[in-house]
Amino acid sequence: MRLEATVPDSRGAAIVQLAEELGLSRSQIVDEALALFLKAVVEIRRGHRLVTVEPGSSEPACELATPTLSALEWALQSQELKLSPRAVAKVKALAEKPPTPGARLRAAAKRHAR
């Protein structure tokens, strides 16, 4: 299968350099990277974390994480939210008719809109 992707120039340069160092094609580098990412997703879904371990040690040396893997890990840690009937009614009322923004909120929105 042929895929196209846009990556930052720095990452593209790293792929080219790594391919030359290892004597692999860029496609092989990308295939290896995808294989590792797919394995990482499977392990995160199993509730595991990915770490490197020093030879001869059982202590993690470094935890491997990406924004996507971290978000997936957090999403899988759902907890039941218990609200009183009064709190549910308040949230519903606020969602149906939110309060008008005050002067401080309008000023903050203007600052961040630039």
C-alpha cells in the first residue's frame, strides 16, 4: 500500500539520516515506526506503560510517551461521575441558558483573539 504523509522538516531529515545510517529505505523506516506505534497502542489499551530498561536492571530508565499515547491512556481511565439530582439540574440549566459573559471574560477573549 502506498501512503503519503506530511512531517516536519526536522523529522524528515532525521528519517533520511537514519535510513542512510542503517542502510534502509525511507519506506522501511516508516514501516518500522508504524509497527512500534501499533504495538504501543495495543499495550496502552491493555493498561501497560512503555519503558526502556537498563540491561541487568528491572528499574525503568525512561518512559516512552507521545501526546496520542498519553491521551489514549487517560481516556481508558474512566471513572463514574456521581452527581446529585440538584447538581444535574444546575448543569442542565446552565447548558440550556448559559450566563452572559462578564466584562472580564469579554476582555480576556479580546486579548486571546489577536
